[in-house]
Amino acid sequence: MAYAYETPNEKALSGALALVMHLLFFALLVFGVAWQKRESPPMVAELWSELPAPKVAPPPPPKIEPKPEPKAQPKPPPKIEPKPAPKPDPKADIALREKKEKERKAKEQELAEKKKLAEKKKLEEQAQLEKLKAQQEKERAEQLAREQDEALRKIAQSKAAAQARLVDEYKRRIADHIRRFIVEPPGLRDNPEVVYDVQVLTGGGVFDVKLRKTSGQATWDSAVERAIRRAEPLPLPPDPTLMREFRELNLKFRPKE
């Protein structure tokens, strides 16, 4: 059989528990005997016309709690009082208003100047554009006039050339027509040339015949003059505007042509 080994602390604890149990048992016995010997008191009844006010139990005394120790509060930062705003200076206000008014007027004047310059520039550009347009119109008109003049000149040249050819043609016809009426005299030497100025009327009639240059042989000169007078009416062009070319003819004749 095995025995448990007890330490000194365990032995002391066991003894203390046994003592406590014995004390409790003794107290229970004493209390029971005292309770059995207590006599019950006689009952007394009292009659009341009115019920007495119920007794109010006094309130229990307030529980005094221990005051907590005050905690150390950090000191607040020192309050900085704002400096009072300086009182406005009336003179400074007036100067400020005057300055603002001057700036406003200067700005308005600057805007007005810019607007005026812009309008002036616009007018100048319009005037320059109109001038350029007028110059272009003038150049186009001059170019057109030059082209028209050139065309007219060419037409006139062409017409003049045609008229000159026609005049030369009819002068040749007149000379050939007169030559058919020349009776060549005998005994002519070489091939003499005589020149006559002949004034012609509108219908081709001969108004006057003047000797401009003699051939040196009177018989030939006379034969040509007679032929001119006998050949009228001379053949003229149908265009009456060419008559001025035939008012006075310069005609040359030689026997051998």
C-alpha cells in the first residue's frame, strides 16, 4: 500500500479547514437552542378612524464617493490678442479713390485711343482697297482701250492698205485707159517720159491738164495731152470716199511701157 507524501503547507491548510468546520458546527448549535427558548409576544389590535400616513423610510445617506485626484491639466497656450486694425486715414482713402479714378480714366482713354486707331486703320485700309480697285479698273479700261485702239489701228491699216491697193489699181486703169488714146508721133528718139498733173471731176471728167515735166520732145508731150482729154470720163472706183485720191492725179507716160 502506497502513502501520499504531504508537504508542510498542505498540512497547515488541512488543519485550518478542520478548525473552521468545528466553529461553524458550534455556532449552529448555539443559535438553534436560543431560537427554541424565544416566546412569541401577545397580538394587540388597534382601531383607526383614518389610516395613518404611511411611514416613508428616510432616504439612505448619500454614498460618499472618494474624490478623484485632479489630473494635471496642461497649461493652455497664451492667448494672443489681435492687434486692433488701424483706423482708416481719410486722406489716404481720398488719395486711393483719386488714384483709382485716374487709372479708370487712363484706361478709358487708352481704349478710346485704340478704338480710334482701329477705326482710322480700317478707313485707311478701305481707302487703299478702293484706290487699288480704282487703279485696277483704270488699268483694265486703259488695257481695253489700247486693245480697241490696236484693233482699230489694225483695221484701219488693213482698210488703208486695201484702199491703197484699190487706188493704185484704179490709177493703173486710168493710165491704161489714157494710153489707148495716145497716137504715137513718128521720129521719137529713145524712150522719153512726160509727166502731167490732171484734175478730175466727180464723174470722171477731166477738169484741167498741166505739164509737170516735159519729155524734151514736144510731139510726144502733145500726143499725151490730147489722149488725156479724149479719154474722159476716166474710170473711177465705186467708193465715193476714195474720190479725194483722184482729185489730182500725177500721171507718167513713156512710149515703150
